[in-house]
Amino acid sequence: METLTTSKQDLNLLILKSNIKTKKDVAIVNQVFSKINAIRRWTVDLDDWEHVLKVETFILSATNISVILEQFGYKCSELNH
């Protein structure tokens, strides 16, 4: 039996500031992101003043994430770390 594995090198971790501020916002973003196979995992820190959004993805860029979220009224931009 063959097992498919993905190395961590294939994953990009995008770190963005966002205007995702409430649990309701998180639920909406979850509905959007759950339909996108290129997103492996994501989190948002509602307690941080920049509402830091972290997205693990195989192929998407910060610009892609921003364009996707803007369609649902959210804004985000990449944090320089």
C-alpha cells in the first residue's frame, strides 16, 4: 500500500492582518475556506489587535487570500515578519 505524503516544504504559511473580529466572522470565513482545497489549515487570533490570520496553503498567495475574502466583505494584508 502506497502512502502519499506532503513535505512541510510544500506548504506556505501566510500571516496576514485582517478585520475578522467576531465568532460570526470566523464562521463565515470557515464556510469559504472549507471549500478551497488549497487551504490546509487556518486560524485567526480574535484577541490580537491586528486579528492575525494564519493560512497554511500549497499554492495560494496572500493576494489570493485577500481577493477571496474581499468578496465577502473582509480585508486582509500580509504582515511583514
